[in-house]
Amino acid sequence: MVRIDAFLKNVGLHKSRSQAKRCCDDGRAQIAGVVVRPSQEVRVGDRLRVETETQILELEVLEVPQRPVARARRSECYRLISREAVAEEILSFDDDA
């Protein structure tokens, strides 16, 4: 079994395990609709929802790698269910508001 923070790093959804841990600590990672801690174990068949800085991903776990996976093989570890771009917040400094 692999922790979710390690899984997110191993399949390239986050650049580092500490970044993946922060994602979990901030409540931006879910398994089956439940916000998880970084130590939560990931299993084949789990449905994850992960919010990154640029997108929200929903995916199904197909394989749980113990070590980082080559970029060409990453898509073998999960099936992308949906991807949604995160809209950038536009700040306005107009006095009219």
C-alpha cells in the first residue's frame, strides 16, 4: 500500500511529496468524496479528486506504484474521469466597486 501523498508524487500530479502533503492538509484531495489526510492509503479502484493550482482532476486508480513512474507510463496508473481548469481570480483596482 502507498500513502496518497506518495501516490500523487509518484504519478506526477505533484512535483514533490511535501507539495502533495500540503494539498491533503489543505483539504484539496479526496477519496470517494471524503477529504483525506496525507497518510491515507490508496488502493486500486479508488476514485480520487485532486485540486492543483491549475486544475481539478477526478481519476480512478489503476495501479499503485511504489516508486516514481516514468512520464510515458504515468497514464497507466490512473484513468482520467474529468479535468476542470481552475479560473484565475482577476483583481480589479477600480474605485467604482
